[in-house]
Amino acid sequence: MKNSISIASRYVEAFLEYLSEENKLDQLDIYVNAIKNIVDKIDTDKLFLDLIGNPLLPKDFIVHQIIKVADIDDVHFNKFITALVYKKRQLMLPIIFILLEQKNLEFKKLIKVKMFTPYKMSEEKVSELEDIIIKKTGRKAIIDSVIDESLIGGLQLQLEDTIFDYSVKGMLEKIGREYASKRG
């Protein structure tokens, strides 16, 4: 079965709607962390992945194993996991986690930003960048800085699924592509 972002997003929207109806949206962090526990286990334990993906095992057993790893005792979460397993969508949990985490950040007016620079930026410059991001997105930035000396100068920003390249390396590559296309 192909893991589809559109199918996963429908499950996320349905779960959020259900939580809203149950007045549990304020506990979204707890549910995101529970799914993170499952995704971490999937990423690090091939046996667990094989177990939850095994079509020969009883669905209730798979539900129990997933809930045990989630480390949460919540009737709403259990219903969500049960629905996923009975629809054979439990292997979509990594995609569901990403989408649910993004929605959670949107609700909190936060955005994750990965910043690549060839050197450590001063706190003043990082603060200026945070102000720019707030003005452009309306959300407070959670910046994760990564040193990448190959950029030569400037920086690259990754906001959710969009990359902004303001590096010297990026500019040189762009000039090279334009030159090569005109030259034939």
C-alpha cells in the first residue's frame, strides 16, 4: 500500500476535528508526543515495524502494541490508533506525525526553521532573522542552526517544506546554470 500524504492529511484533519468536538485540542502536544514515541520506535526497531505491518497478526494485538509504545492512556488516542489499524493505515504514522506536528505548531503560532550558515551567527543577527520571519509568516521562529562551511558565505533557510538560498554557493551555482544554458 502506498503511503500518501493526501490520505494521511485526511486522517490528521479527522483527528483534529474529533479532538475539537471533544474539547481536547488543548492536549494536542500530548498526542503529538505519543505519536513521536511510535515513530521513534518504528525508526529504530525493525522488528517493531515488521510487527505492526504484519497482515497476519490480529488487529487488536497490533493496536495494543502501538498503544504500549505510545506510552499514553487516553481513550481518544486509542480510538484514533484503532481506526488506523483497522483501515490498515498504521504504517502512515510517520507521515501523520509530520503533518500533526505542523498543525500543532500552526495552532501555537510557531514555525520550525533550519538555518544553514558557514559560521556561527551572532545572537544579534539571529534575533534580526527571527523578527523578519515573524513579519513574513506571522509566527515565532524556532531556529535550528547548522554549520555548513561549503556555503562559503550567506545562509540557507528551510521553513517547513520551502528552502530559501541566500548563500554564495547558491548564487555561484545559479550563475553557472544560467551561463551553461546560454552557451548551449
